[in-house]
Amino acid sequence: MPVSDQPESVSPDQFRQARRRVERQLGFLRHLALYVVVNAGLVTLNLLTAHHHWWSLGPLLGWGIGLLFHALGVFGRFPAGWKQAMIERELRRH
């Protein structure tokens, strides 16, 4: 089934949400792959130079924190529309 074809048993809104989740997951996987490749290169460069400190840990940890927050945003407890759901819940309470 081509990616743009929507199954008949799924509403257009459900299809859009599922497609967005998949796109976010793929975006995270690209981010992770780039992190691994670049930081492997930096660690290798650090090992090949005569420096007596691990300067490659700075980018590794700094970028790693960003990657962690990206992962939490994609795979964390809050779905993509969590803010909207909270707003709607507040409106129903009042």
C-alpha cells in the first residue's frame, strides 16, 4: 500500500496523526544516526591527537542532552497533541 493511501477503516484525522507520529519517529532516527556518526568521528579524532584531555566529551554530552529531549518529545509520555488535550480538558471543567 503506498504511503499516501489511507485505509478505508481509518478516519482522515487518525491517518494524519499516525503519519505525523511516524514522521517524528523517523526524524528522531535520523538525528540519532547523525549523532552516532559525528561523535564517533570526534572521539576518533580525539584519540588520534596528542591532547591529554577528552575534549570530545563536551559535544558528546551536550548533543546527547539534546538528543535525549528529542527522544522524550517523540517517544515520551506526552502525545504530540498533549497541550491541546489539556486545553480541552480545562474547557470542559469550567
